[in-house]
Amino acid sequence: MMTDGILTDAQIAVLTPEQRRELISRLEQPLSELIDPVFLSRVRRIRLSLMIGCSIGMIPWIVYLSLTLPGNYVAHNWPVTWVGFDILLVAFMLATAVLGYLRRQLLTFAAFTSGVLLICDAWFDLMTAGPKDLWLSVVTALLIEVPLAIFMITGAQRIVRLTMMRLWRLDPGMRLWQLPLFP
């Protein structure tokens, strides 16, 4: 077994944080070995387009809600509740798009949160819809909100998986729940 050129624990212990980061960076598995760069680029473009398009598409919806929701309902502040929630959803979808465009790891949190908020939106739309509006809530939940939520949540999981594989922390068959937070 050849050990020439391999750093010992003692040598690693005296490295500066900068030297350690450089060493880890040099040991990273190239992303192109884990996923096809062409496929990755295409998926990235689709995700960015979806988030930007949906964020823009939410603006007229928020305006519509602010003009059409009744001022008094069984719940207090009904319009503020719905419009505020949709503004929060737009903020996270835009954060997802911006962080995806900038290629930042925080994208995982924004994408996951966007997915969860989309599920919440579908749920509350369905639970609070009147008899005349129920069909619209079912259609938007099944065709837009839930599929987009699944897309965002699984995308966040894939990014975590790829990141951990690049850092040699996750074996190809290993589940994310098996990955310890720290070594």
C-alpha cells in the first residue's frame, strides 16, 4: 500500500482554515461525474423559468384577491390573510429563482419552503372554498400547486444529495435521512 504523498492527521491538524478549504475543494468530486452537465443546464433553465413565470403570474392573482375577497367573513382580516400569504409565497418563489440564478446553496431552503407554502396554499384554498369556487380550488391544487410543490421539494432534496456526494459524504445508494449532519 502506497502512502507517499498522503497527508497524516497531524499534518491536517496544523492546516489553516484556508488551506483546509482549498484541500477539500481539490478533493471534491467533479459535478460532471455525478450528473450530465447538459441535463443539469436544461433542468436549471426550466426551474428558473417556472419560478419567474409563476412569480409574475401571482401578481394579477394577488390584485384580484385584494379586490374581490369579502371585507367581512367568518375570519377576521380575511383579505389581509390571503393577500399576505400569497405575497409570502411570491417572495419565496422569487428567492428560489434568484438563488438558483446565482447558484447558491441557500436555494435548497427557498425551494423547499416554496414547496411547503404551495401545499399550504392548496390546502387552505380547498378548505375555505365556497360551493361555487370549490371546482377552481380543486383544479388549481391538482394541476398547479401540488405538482409544483413536489417539483420544488424534490429539487431541493436532489441539490442536497449532489452537494453531499461531491463532498464524498453520501454514497450513491444512501438515503438522505441516513446522512449525519456532522461527521
